[in-house]
Amino acid sequence: MQWQPQQSSNKVSRVKIWSDSPILRVLSGFLLVCVATVSLHFLRIPGNSAPDFPCATASAEKVIITIGAGESGSSIAQTLFTSGVTKSAEAFFRVAVGDVRSQKIAPGNHTIDKHLCATQALDQLLDSSRIAGLINITEGAWLSEVLPQFYSAHFSKADVATALKSVIKPKGFTALEGLLFPAQYSFAEGTSATVALQSMVDRASEEMKNAEFSSEKKFSPQQLLIIASLIQAEGNTQDFSKISQVIRNRLAKGMPLQFDSTVHYIKKSRGSVFLSTQSTLINSAYNTYRRYGLPPGPINNPGADALRAAVNPISGVWLYFITVAPFDTRFTSDLNEFNTWKIEYKKNLRDGKFRSKK
């Protein structure tokens, strides 16, 4: 949606794009704040101007601006005005209409300075460091990387420990890893860790439903989530469906998956694409070099694209794939061709072509 006035009505309409619990203000990835349909009559802007503070008059006084999921653009503008942040609702709305960044304003509790010009107000609303209780789960993040964010968001360790024991997982799922759907979350003050964690799990359940996990006959939902986590860890989005097919092909032939990502998960190591031979000998159920079949649980928290790819592989006979250089992943059913590409990969590794890869 766009921040733009419409001439069809004099009413403000609010359209919710999310149906989460009203206790929470949850953002998916930078979930867009839904914008109202506002008429030119409502804006009441004489000519091309509206009352606005000079951009050099920011106050040392701060105020908490709460923006809810699905809140309209005109409501946000009015809240800024009545809270003393902007000199008029119209000034902020006019700036927001002309700036595409306004589509990325996140729900949550924003700490904003008072007496700002409309442009500064928008800048501060877009500053994620000003959002209270912010937890940002990136695609492929481990549970061990998410929990410290709870502490940074002022959830106590005792509260989080209770949440880890009391959160309700979907039927058939045995681990919390994989069930914290990647998104940006902001929780109101006083929200318990259990409620916060449950919202992430509930979101994952909804996304698995959207990906049609229930339509798959060969693999259980838990197995599909494991596959999705492997897909997320092993490649770029454009290759997800091919990687999904490779997993199925290797499992069908009784071949070990031999995925480096499973060993990196065991070692909790990031930042290196190189895996030593010694690392492949680690005795762990997650080591797909030593163990056949899928690992016992997900190795990260996969995003929507990986979930869909787990259910929708591209038909092919590939058994091997290798990332020869960043964003250059190649697939083959020929072991000799794979080994040739492996030589090329090692050369690129020595030449430093992977140094920027995180």
C-alpha cells in the first residue's frame, strides 16, 4: 500500500494485514504498517504547506509513540501531533506520502523526540534502535543466537527459562529450533517471555500452513521443517527448490546428505565456508557425513521461501551441488563433474573470493 490520499471518500478506512494477538506488536521482516485511505478533504492542507516545526528545534524531551500492527497512516500522523512530536498531523502525512521509506515503519513502541520537523519524525520512526523490546530474527538464525536478544530486550533470564519450558509447540514437533519464525518483533512493556516466544511459534505454524506442509505425503511436517532448515543453510533463495530436490534424491538413494551446514551447526561456527576433514568425523546425530537420513531436528529457523521450497522441489536428477563462488552454485548428477567444480571452488577459496561471505 501507498501513503497517498484518495478522492473517493471522506472517511478514514483501516485495513489490517495481520491478525496477531492485540497484546503484541509483531513485525514480519520489516512488516509494512497499513495505511488508511484518506481524502483530500480530510487532509485540509492549504496549498502546498502545513504547519511544521523547523528541523533545528528538536526538544530534549522524549515521548513513547506506540504504533500497532495494521494502524492507519492518518492515525500515526495524528498521534505524532497530539504527542507534541510534530506541529501538525498534515505535515507528517505529507512527508510520508512523498517518501517510500514510510512503508517500512514498524509496529512497536518508538522512543521519539518532541518538537521535530516532519522529516526528522519519519527518520526517527524508521530507526530500529528506538523501538523498545525489539527482537530481530534473521533467516537461518539459531535458537542460541535468538535468546540473547530476549535479554537485550529486557526479558529476564528466569522469565526466558520459564518460557522455554512452557511454550506450546505444534503437534508432532519435538524441538523449539526451527519454530521461531524469522521476523522483526517488538513487544509492549510487561509482555512475558512466554507470550513473546509463543507468538513466534504461532507465526511459524501459520507460515507452515501457508506453505502447505499438510499437502506433503512422503514427509511429516517435522521432517519438512528439517528439510527447510537445510535448504536455508545451504544456498541462496534462487537455488532453494533445486537443493530441496537434491535432498530428496539423496535420501531416496540411501546416500548420506553430507551437508557442511550440519557440522557448522554442531560446532556453532559461522563465517567460514571451509570444513576440515576432522570436523566431518564429529560424533553427533546432526553430522550428516557420519549419519544417514535427516538430522533429528532443524538446524536453524528457516524463512518463508525455504518452507515453500521444502514442499515444492524442482524436478531433477541432481545428486551434488557446490558453491564455486559467491552466488555461483552448480548442480550435477555426475560425481566427476562435481569433483572438477570442487577444484575450482578450492582455487577461489585460496584467492579470497569467499572473504566477504558471512
